[in-house]
Amino acid sequence: MMGAENKGHDHEEAHLYASKEEMESLVLDKHPLSGNSNGNSNFFSSYRSAMSSSLPDSHHPLSPSAASAITTDSDPLLSPPPYPELHGPSSHDNSYIKPPNYADFIFTPFDGEDNKGLESPSPSSANSPTSFSRSSSSNSEYIRITVSNPQKEQETTNSIVPGGNTYFTYLITTRTNIPEFGAAEFSVRRRFRDVVTLSDRLAESYRGFFIPPRPDKNVVESQVMQKQEFVEQRRVALEKYLRRLSEHPMIKKSDELKVFLQIQGKLPLPTSTDVASRMLDGAVKLPKQLLGDGTVVPHEVVQPAKGGRDLLRLFKELKQSMVNDWSGSRPPVVEEDKEFLEKKDKMHDLEQQLSSSSQQAESLVKAQQDMGETMGELGLAFIKLTKFENEEAVFNSQRARALDMKNFATAAVKASRFYRELNLHTVKHLDTLHGYLGLMLSVHSAFTDRSSALLTVQTLLTELASLQMRSEKLEAASSKVFGGDKTRIRKMEELKETMRVTEDAKSVAIREYERIKENNRTELERLDKERHTDFLSMLKGFVASQVGYAEKIANVWGRVAEETSGYVKESI
Amino acid sequence: MDHQQPPWSVSGSSQSPRSPSSQPYLHVSVIDPVKLGNGVQAYISYRVITKTNLHEYQGPEKIVIRRYSDFVWLHDRLFEKYKGFFIPPLPEKNAVEKFRFTAEFIEMRRLALDIFLNRVASHHELQQSEDLRTFLQVDEAVMERLRAHENGLFKKPAELMQIFKDVQSKVSNVVLGKEKPVEESNAEYEKLKHYIFELENHLAEAQKHSYRLVKRHRELGKSLSDFGKAMKLLGSCEGDSLGKAFSELGAKSEVVSVRLQKEAQQLLMNFEEPLKDYVLAVQSIKATIAERANAFRQHCELAETMKLKEINLDKLTLTRSDKMREAETEYNQLKQANEEAKRRYDDMVRLMNEEIVRFQEQKTLDIGVAFHNFANGQARLANNIADAWRSLLHKLESC
């Protein structure tokens, strides 16, 4: 459908200077938003597809690129006129609402389908407008990522089936002034699998952080969606994801991201399948561990037990968690941070409200869409009537009526367009809700990181306690034997060694736990601050666009009311 | 309940109802719908008030109780008697059961009936109808009898012509070997017929979309209200100035929602209903077209039959048969009938031509008013919405 949209883009565009006949076809053209709800019960995806297919990411009219890129080849129905709205604290600086007439200031005039000055280039072009990084650092560093140019490629190795697997790669272009990258502009080709790898590695390295969720794997072979559509959706989603990563203050400096964006050829990060094979290694090691031959490698505790080689550790932690849950006895260390627990509850509430707001936003968007559509259909019906009356006119009263109908129909079609344009803006602004809802996943992960780190600490403490007990028992037993027992002494030394290693592991684990706690805290602060800004922006943007378009619609109908005011006087 | 003058229909001769010895006036209104009866037999009755100084009427003011089927009786009588005229349309008979007694439907129907009666009363010919006087004055019991009688299975043949119409056409068809009904071949009239039939389709479509538009207003209002509520709750998670902003957004959404619902109602009454009325008027013209076709056919058939009778009579005259007297009488009767049929047909043609002019002018006016009301309503709605959101925007800016 995106392909169709591209064609429709030109087609609709040619009709911008439409006469009334052409207005018919204009109104009849399937608008990208209107055709998209394919009975898809998953509101999230259909909504997102509607949104992602028609909009570039946030763009700023005062940004240098937009100001110079005044193209006239964009259709207001596809990409809204530039809307001065930003993510991030820098939006406070711009007073973008100038009273009294928002319609004129914010939106380019729409009279007579005049599209001069419409600034946003087509969203499907390779050079999509940039997202302004939510950069709060003082040295105005920036990083701009674009994803474009999907290409089909063949799986060359390991293909049993001749002509085997095909997959798509995407061109990822980065422009940055961050010195660590060592270059100002560079490109790589990556496939979706690489993105999954990146995401998984980041999750391991940045425990406790709110890492933006990656796009879905989306394996479903949708009959309704064509390959082209799917690829385009994925491209947009990838771009969004990478941009969000590059906006995260810690992650943008990460090695993983750097490597992903810069290193040509094969992505030099361990893939998740490699990680899975660790489990197999772990299964091989387990028997040795059980016989006492396994050693705890302290630094491994910085990783969660799950997904690691150490199956024994996994079992121990599982046991510990059950002890925590069922035994009623207080584990050695608990989550004591009251502030954190409060925050956690708040996040839970927030998530619920975000979810319901998100849904209602969907419904609102649909209702606005329907309104626009029906208004357009009404206009169209009267255009047909106008034609008909003119063709069949015998009396002047018919011709007069035909003229009235034409004016009415023209206004209705205009109003219809305004509703649909308004909807594009509404979708864009309310998308903030969906975005933060998605972010809740990251929050969950970060909290999970914390609790699993805590579990590791608890497990090690329990372990130490039991080792200590064994040590004491051994000591007591061997002291009864005069001169010592060679085996017992050896055992005691081994035990002491194990205890030392476990002690080290415990220290590492505690350090890790504290580190994650700190990450949680700073991230929560950051989230609150950014969310506050973004929500305020969203509210302002939503309301401003409502005002702007209501004014435009009022103008259109006001004129018709005036033109027809003679009838009311006559009939009194 | 105050009588609400239909906003979009010309009312006609209803000036100065109380000035004595002034111009003749006939002022009618349909008010006070009341639900009567129980269960399946429940129906709505209306009060019909007549104020007049015409001497044909029983007094300056009369109030009677009527129901929908009484209006149907009046309509049908007018249709039968005033051929060639475009009888004002009645609101549709059938309504979906569950809507039949909603306040909205009852009011819409009352209004439509009021408009109907007013149109009849202000039509230069129809207002002189005896049936109209009957309708406006007889008491309920008499009305019920008339109505039942008319709606009974066997209609009393009004005129002699009825017999001829049924029997003669069959006979002459057999005699003349014609199966198809005779039709006028008049290019202008053909054009008109085509126009009327096509017009109905176009108007029906416009009406359909305007009804949908009413629904869309309601839906938008509802979803905006729900959205506002959700945002309010979201705001309670945030607290301080942001929470307040959400709360204000929720409140404003509710305000706008209410405004939208109001506009939906206005749209229904001031635009959708007039469009529907237009459709019904066109359908009424179609019925008149059918009547004219009947009249034409009658006239033709009678002319044919008369010719045959003439030939027969001549034959009998020559042979000096004793059947001659009978045949002569028959022939004269037929001749008279034929002249009448021709006259009736010619009247219809003339009337229709006049009516169509009047109709087109009236409709331009009606639709003009409807457009004005629509545009006014939409402009007002949009301005209200802009004002509401603008005031919120000022508050948000200070956040």
C-alpha cells in the first residue's frame, strides 16, 4: 500500500488545482489513513501503520534544513504543514503560538489549494527530515540517523534450498559531530537480525536503564499487507528505534551502537544464537559443578543467571526466589528503598492510564477521520447534483440552485480536507501517548534487571551462610580428632577457598546491584522530566491544531452562510 | 407546547390572524403530540388548530384531535381529486419499531405533519378542498368512520369513470390487440420524467450522507468525551502543573463534546429533514406522473372505443335496426365520457406545467434555506470549538 501511496501522492498532488470534477476524484481517492484499518483488531499496529505511513518524525520549521528545503511537491494530505513542535526541553524556548489567529500563523494558507510554502518533503524519500535529538547537553552535539533504501538480498551460505532465503537490508546513514565516532558521516547496510542483536547486547550492557524497545519481529505473514508495505513499515520503525537510541544520553555513546552504525560488513557483536549455545555449554558443565568441580567466576555475576552458562547458578537463584516467595522468612537483603517502591507503583498506575488514553486517542482519531470522510461524500453527492441540475436545467430556478449546490459542495469538500489534515496533526501529537506506553516495556525491563540482580545477591548471601555453617561443622568435627584428619583438613581448605571466591562474587554482585539501582534512579528522573516536557508539548500541539483547523473550517462555512443569507430573509 | 414554525418552509397566508374584516386567512398548526393506547396498538395523536375567517368554515377557531392515518386519508383524497397538482408529501409511514416513540421521532413527525398541512392550506387550489375542511373540522368519531371507510377493502367508486376505466380498458385492449399501455410521445415531457426519476436518486444519496453526517457528529462528540475522561485520569498520575493541564483538557473536551451533540440535532432538523422532504416531494411528483399516464391512457382508450361505437352506430342507422336507439345512447355517453377524459387530461398537463415551475422555485428556496442553516450551524460550531480550545491554549502556555 505504501507503493500505492507513492502513486497516490503524485495523483492527488496533480489534483491540487482541481476543478470541481477533479475534486470528485480527489475526494474519492483512498487516503492512506482511511484505507488502513483493515479490520485489524490490533489497534496498536493498525494505528501505528496509519501513522507511520504518513508522517515523518518530528520536524521543526526553524531548523536549517527545513527552512531551505521549500519544496512544492508535497501534498498536504500526506504530510502536514510544518508544525513547530519539538520533543525536548528546547521547545520551551520557542513561543510558537502567536495570537490571535493561529490558523494563519501555524498553517500555510489553504485557500484555493495554494500549496506554496508547504515545507515538509515527502516522508518516503530517502532524506527524511531529521528528528531533533533531545539534546540537553550544553555542547550542542547531535546525531542524525536515517534509514533508507531497502534492498532484497540472498542468503548465500547454508542454504539447503536452492534460490534459498531472501532478506532485506537497509541503508543506515549517520551524521554526527560527536568526536568518538571519528567521522562526520557514514553508512552501513544492516538487516533486521542485526538490530535484534544490537538490542539484546544493549540489554545486557545497560542493565537498569530504560532502553527503548526495538521494533517487533513481526513474523506474521499478513495476507493483507504486501511485502512492499511491510518493508516500508519496518524501515520507518527501524529509523524511529535508532533515533530513540541515539537520543538516550548513555546509549548514544555506547560501543554497541557505535559498532552497529559504523563497522562495515558483518556486525561484530555476538548474536543471540551464540548466547543460546552458551546454555548448551552450561549443560555440559553442570555435572562437573555438581561434583564440586565447578568454580564460581565472580565477574560473571554481573550478568543475570538466565541466558548464561552457569546452570547451577540458575538453579540456585531459582531456589532462592522460591524461598523468598514461600518460606515467609525474610531474605538476607530486601528491596528497602521506599522511594523506589512508591515510584514503581506510580509507574504501574501511569501505565494503566497510558493504555486507556492510548485507546481513546485511537477512537478519537477514527471519529475525526470518519467525520472528514462523510463530509467529503456529502460534498461529492452535491457535486453530482450540481452537474445534473445544470445539464437538465429548464428553469432559471434550477440554475440558481445548481450554483448554490456548487458553493455548498465546494465548502464541504474543503472542510472534509481540513478534518483529515487536522487528523494528521492529531495523530502526530497523540502518538506521544503511544510512545510512552511503549516505553513502559523498557521500564519493566529495567526493574527486572534490578530484581534479578537483587536475587543474585540474595542467593550468594544464602550460599555464603550455608558454606559458613559447613565450615563451622567441619571445624568442630576435626577438632575432636587429635592431630587432624588429612581428608578433613583438605576439605576445610577447599571450603575456605570456595568461601573466598563466593565472597568475591558477593561483592561483585552487590556492586552490580547498587549500580543498577543508581541507573534506575537516574533513569526515572530522566523519564519524569522528559515525559513532563513531552506531554506538555503534546497537549499544546493537540489543542493548537484543534484551534487552527476549527478557525479554517469556520471561515469556509461562514462564507457559504453569507452567500445564502438572502434565502433566510426571503422566507421570513 | 409552543407551536414551532418550521424554519425552512414557506408558510404562506398566515398573516394577521386577528384583524377583523381583513384579508381572508387560514392558519393551521399541528401541536401537542400525545401517546395513546397500549402495546402494539399504541399511537400518537396530535392537536390540529384552525384559525380562519373564511365563511366556509364553522367558526374563527377550531381544535380537533387527529392521528397519522387521518393525515393519510386527507392526502389520498387530495391526490384523487386534484390530479395534476403536486400534493405535498407526507412523512414516511413506516418507522423502525424501536424509534417510533422516541422523543426525537415524535417531534420530527409532528413538524413534518405541520409542514404538510400548512402547505395544503397555503396552496391556492388545495386550500379550497372540501376534504380539507372536513379534516380540519369534523369530530373524532366522524373522522374515524371516514378513515375506516376509505381504508376498507372495497372503495366506493367515486365516479362513473371508474367502471369504464376498469372494464373498457380490458375490452379495448383485447379488441385492439394491444398489450402495452399507451404512452405520450412528447419529448419535453420525456425529459421531465427522466429528470424527476434521476433527481430522486441523487437526492436520496445526498440525504443518506447527510444522515450519516449527523451520526458522525454524535460519534465525534462521544469519543472526544471519552478521550477527555481518560486524559483526566492520566493527569492524576502526573500531578502539579502538568496534572492540572490534563485536567483542563479533559474539561474542555467535555464542553466541545456537548456542543457537537447539539449540532448533530440541529443538522438533523434543519438539513437532513428538509432533504428527506425534498425526496418525498419528488416521489409525490412521480405519483402524479403515473396519474397523468393513467389519464392519457383512459383518454386514448375512450377515443378508440368511441370510434368503434360510431362505426357501429352508423351501421345500425343504415339498417334501421331497433338496436339503434340503444347504441345511440351508448355512443353519446361515450362521447361525453371521452370529452371529459380529454378535458381531464388536458387539465393535468396544464396544471403539471404550472406546478413544475412553482416546484422548482420553491425547492430552490427551500434548499437555499437549508444550505444557509447548515453553513451557519457549522460555522457557529467551529467558532465555538475554536474559542473553547483557544482559552485552554492560553492556560497551557503559562504552564
